[in-house]
Amino acid sequence: MRPPVTELRPHTPSHLGVTLRQLKVFLAVEQTRNFHRAGELLGLSQPAVSRSVRELERQLDLRLFHRSTREVVLTEAGQRLAQRLPRWIDELDNMLLELHHWANNRRGKVRVAAAPTLAAALMPACLAECARLEPDLEILLLDRIQQQVLTSVLAGEVDFGLVVEWDANLLRDLHGEVILQDPFVVVAPQDHELWQAGTPPSWQMLAGRPLILLDHASGSRRLIDRALADHQVTVQLVQQVGHATTGFEMVRAGLGISVMPGMAVPDTGLPGLWARPITPGVERNILLVHRHNRPPSPLAQVAWSLIASCAKRVSERRQSLWR
């Protein structure tokens, strides 16, 4: 008579340690009724097959096979497992295959919000590159002021955002990845006395001069104000504007000079004006952001990576214009 099903160890079983590999080894032994042939089927050695079966039996606290020198026979517990396990394995394989297809799907829409200067300076090139490399991926761009970008990301209205660094003490619900650093530049007419010295413009050179700056809705204004304070420079603030283009036209009209993000300067330059990095150099971090603990979907992650790599190349090309 075959021995009854017996416990291997007197403890409460814990099935959490059972692995898919152990279950597949069990099925191979059940099908071949031979540990050596099961190993050949799975590409494992016979000792590895035996060890896997012992570990599974230990996890279940049940003997699954009667072993002898001439045969390998299922116990009653082994028969029960062998009856149901193939269907479970098939369902799991199908689910994992569906998940793999979903994760690697490159077709669909991704919504991205970006602050104005970034939307104008970076996103056109990124959208064009996406259309070339990922023709089935459509990026929908929302051009908004910085605070609205952050609000859209937090509300889940967009998959992620492209913003200027913010005060981390104010927002703890976002995760950001710095993708590039954008230097601030002085913008002044080509014949302005700033350029007569033959040296790069400095923060101290701005002292007492009429200055045109972005308003506080911009993510850059806080950084400019802090740099002026750090260098103990007092300026005559004559205008605050919502868009860099407006500021450039005011400079061209002779109302003053300006400090602007480098990204705000068009690739084609500013006719009649010069833009040069200010010294000591101050840069703003440009970040991609998503909600904390809610990473982008696989499709949105494709767009995220594409924008990050493209933005770096665009930045390097633009900054080469000032060297």
C-alpha cells in the first residue's frame, strides 16, 4: 500500500514562498514521471529539479510524489494540484502576456502641460521628434502659466508637466526630475554701454539701472529676485511683464534692460538686441513633474523619456549661440 499523505514538518504552512518556477517544475515531473527527463524538458539538472520539488513540498507541508527507484507516482495531494494547476498557469501566462502588450503599447495620447517659455522653446522640437520616432504616440500640449501647470498635474488633468523649479517647502505632492539647467541672460540693445566693457555682464552692473522683469506668475521671477538680493544689487524696476516677448520689445523701445531665462531667447536671435549669460552664473532647473507615488503610465513614460532627451539637445544647441 502507498503511504498516506503526511505532514513533513509540524508547523503552520505558509504558502507565500511558493514560486512559479517550483510549480512549473512540479508539472514537468508530473508529465514525465521522471526527475531526469523533467530536468531535460526545463533545462535544469536533476538535483535542481529534486531540490525544487522538495522546497515546494516543504512550503505546502504536503508530500506530492511517492518516489522509488523504479517510479515516481503522484500522491493524492499531488493529483489535486495537478488537476487544477495547468489552468491556473495558463491564465497567469495569458494575464502576463496581456500586461506585457499593454506596457509596450506605443499608440495613444499623452497630455503634457508646460510653462510658456518652455512650451515655446522646447516643446515644438520635442513634438516634431515624437512624430518622427513614435508616429502612433500623440502628445497633447497645454500651454499654461507655471501655477496652472502644477495644478493640472496635481489634479490628474495631465499625465505630467514641464516646469521651472519651485519652492519644495510649498509643494510636497509632486515628484520632479531635473532634465536641464537654463542660465539667466542679460538682454540689452547692441549699442548699450554694458557691452562696451568687453567683459561678460555681471549682477553688479545692473545696479541702479531701469530693469524689465517677468512678473511673479513666472517660475523664474523668484530666482531673479533672490540673485539680486544675494548680490546686494538694487535696481529700478520699470515694468513687469507676463511674457518674455513683451519684455524684449520694451528693451528694444529703450525702456530699460532685462534679465530673462536663456530659453526665452529665440533660436533666431533678437534683432537689434544682444543676450549674454550673466556672471556669476545663475541657472534655473527645468523639471518634468508628476504626482508623488503615481508614476506615469508606460505610454506616458515613453513621452517623458523622449522629452527629457530632446530638451537636453535643444538646450545645448541654444546655449552654443552665446559662446
